[in-house]
Amino acid sequence: MKKSTFSLSLLALVSVTTFAQSLPTDPNAKITAGVLATFGSNGYAVDDKVSAVPLVLYDNNRLYAEGAEFGVFPYKDNKNWLKVGLTYDSTSFNPKDANTPALHSLDKRKSSVNAHISYMHITPVGGFEVKAMTDVLSHSSGQKITLAHRSKFELLDEKLTIYPKFGVTWQSDKYNEYYYGVSADESARSGIRQYTLKDSIAPFVAISAKYKINEQWGLFGNQNAQWLSSDQKNSPLTDDNINLSTNVGVTYTF
């Protein structure tokens, strides 16, 4: 998907929903903020690390924050959600952390920020979502499209809320080339074979959970697993076929 096509699609959807009746702004919406410890097992051939990341949750039917995603609702009713915003893409590779000496000569692959537009239709069996993203920092200049199913379960007198999610992600050839390819210059420096990739499709699953201790304090955790495509798995930069991340921490609602 080219950036021009992405922009035209965005404008068309926003224009259509301008004439629809959206939910009113929720004046009682509250901000939940927290700090999470994150544990990752990366598909890259690097040493795993533990780090801390912030968490912000908010939704007033106009503005929203959902972890690493921020944006607006051009349209939202009880069954249809249209979102436009920015998503942080944490995929990155630092050659200094590589556990194979030859990889130390490669270039960095930087994390980036994606502009996104998504639409979710909510049914009695969960929400069905399509989300298109494009790199706005021009690190990869690539695109991704995700098809997903999302659910919500409330347990223990609504103190515990669980959000399962699963789906597939299409990643463009430019995205794959940047994060998993080896250029001719890198090959000459490192001795690693030059490696090129095409676009790909890979599945993922995720589950998030919130536990309400009291009106202000809570616990939050999530587990994400994304399998690499065959081309990504065969890259000289990887030594595993899955990206795993676990986040746990505390939250405070203002």
C-alpha cells in the first residue's frame, strides 16, 4: 500500500463518517496510567533484556490511548469504531546486542512510529478489526495491514477484565527488507550473505488483563506472541521463529 493510497483511503473514510451519528463525548472518562516491566524473547539473534515501559489508557469516545497507540475516533457507536492515530512499532535491532560476532557489523534497525487507520465491527461474538499502518518516520517506509478478532470478558464482579486478541499481519517488502534483510554493503562489511525479502503474512495472539484493586489502583499484564514468516525466520538476523513479550505492572486511575 503506497502512502498516497493510504492517505486517500483515510480521507474517504473520515468524509463518510462525518455525516454519521457518533456517540457523545464521555465527560466522566478517566485516565489510567502505569509502569510495566517488560520481558522479551526476540526473534532476532540478540540477548534478551528486561526494561520498563509506560502505560496510558483513556477513551472518551473522541480521544483514546491504548498502550502504544494514540488517536481519535472520527466515528464511534455501539457497534462500529473508526480510529485514526499513531502507533509505536517497537521492532528494532541493535548490532551491539547480537550474540553472533558477524552481526556486529550490520546497521541498526530502529523502532518507528506508524500512522494508522482502523475499523472494528462489534458483534455478539466479539469485534472484527482491520487496521492499516504506514511508517511516518521513514525508517522502513513500509506498511502493515492487520486482520484481528478482539474479545472482552469481565469476571470476579467486574474486578478482572480479560482482552484476548488474535489475527494475522501482512507486512510489505520494504518493511521486511529494513528489519530482516541484509544489504550488499552490509554483506561486504560482515561476510554475511546478502538477503532480500518479499512481503509476508504472519499470525499473532495476545491477551491482556486488568485487575481492579480499588477505585484508583490496579494491576495490568499482557502476553504477546507473533510468529515470523518463513522469509523472516530464514534471515541471518534471526535465530528463532517467534517474537514473545510479557508486560506486568501497576496502574493508577485519576
